[in-house]
Amino acid sequence: MAEHKHGEMNIDVQEKTFDGFIRFTVWGVVVSISILLFMALVNS
């Protein structure tokens, strides 16, 4: 069995995926809040 050495794995792909997920989540929250605010203003 290969010996594990901490910190040697290439994680560029995982970091890009995580960054994309965070960006998508932030935009989703912003859009959702914007829609809710627009609905609240229109229905007042």
C-alpha cells in the first residue's frame, strides 16, 4: 500500500469546482432575495 504524504495531492480541479459552487450559490441567493424584494414592493 502506498504511503500517504499530507499536502502532495493536486487539488486544482477540486478548488475550481468549489469556487464555482460558491459563486453559483451566492448568485442564487442574490437572485432569490431580489425576486422576494420585487414581489414585496409590487404587492404593497
